[in-house]
Amino acid sequence: MTGPLPLPEFYSDLLHARRSLQQWEFDRRVDYFYLRPRPYRPGGEIADENILQSPDDLTDPIWDVNSLDVALVDDNPIGEIEEYFSLIEKAEEDDHYIQQQVDDTPANRLFEFSATIYGAGRDFALLLVDPDSLFVGARFNSTNGSLIRQVVNGPDWFAQEQAIVALGDGWSRYTIRAYNMNPQAFILFKIVLIDADENSFYEGDGTSGIYIKDILAKIGEEYVEE
């Protein structure tokens, strides 16, 4: 027999996964992630203050909106919720998201990001993104109010937890918590729509999206080593 022996299937799969990670590209597809354990414990409580500006007005220019039509809905209640915003994807091939930048975040802090959401034909992800486009977060199924997967990319990010609280009538409260070990020039608090294949870059249909209200971002006290 000449030539190298074929790798066992298990090692071949590992090599394939490693090469896939090396080819990962944040700006166009969100396909591969690695999970990191949290080596720290909280040194304090999460503050009550919402660090986002205009969290109750998603049409405010402080929000960076890409390939979405954003509108206040106050004449079509869903269950007991009478007022909310619609985020409907535009009929174009692009990333479909809304985000806000929070500047000068300190080191060794726990961040919490949450929103009340009703599915309107699209799943979504809640993400915290640093200046290097590295991120942490989770993808959620907005139809049945469930977690699809946790996502983490970057040596400074450590996912802590994800939570979903069903509120009735199709509404759920979605929350992510994550720790960042270094000070950052800014962090983007981002809500991005994803298609059935979990892609963030796709051809929008002009009608699908989510309904959303009560967006909240908090920061905790400093973490300390165990």
C-alpha cells in the first residue's frame, strides 16, 4: 500500500470542524461558534439602570438600523400588550438588524441584554459585539419561545446564561448574560433576524420579522477570580 493511511472518521471530522472555524466570517454568515466556560464568579449584582438610550423609541436615530422597516404599532394589540414596535425585514439580500452602541465599557463586567418579543415569521439572535466584531449571545426560536443555541466568539467573551420567560399570547421575555474580561471602546447591543438555516445574511421577503418592546441592557459590578 502506498500513500498515507486515511484518517479515522472521528479525526477527520475534527479537522473539518477546525478548518470551518478558521473560515468563519462574521460580516456575512454566522455559521460556526466555539463555547468557552466561565472561569469567574460575580463580584456584585447587576445594576437596575438601563444603559441604552431611547429604549422605548426604536425610531430614534441613536439606533443603528440595517435592512429593516421599524414602526410603532399602537392600534393592533396582541393579547394584553397594546403597544410595541415591528421590525420587518426589507426585501433585499443583507443583514437585517437593529443595534445600539454603548461606549467605554469597563473590564471584568457582567452584561445583561433582554427584550420582550413576539414572532412574526422570523427567528432572531441577541448579541453583544466588541470593536473587533467578536461576540457572545444566543439564537432564539420566536415561534415557540425556545433557545436554538448559545453562540460565543472571541477570547474576551464568556457566556453565562440565557433565559426565556413565557408571558402568554405568544410573547416571551428573552435574556442573555455574558462576561467580558477587558475594557472595550464600545459594545454593540444587537438584535439580528435569522433565516431558517440560522443565517444572518439572507434575502428578505419584505413581510417577516418580529414584534418587540421593553429592550433593556444592564451592567454588573466587577467580576473576581474564584
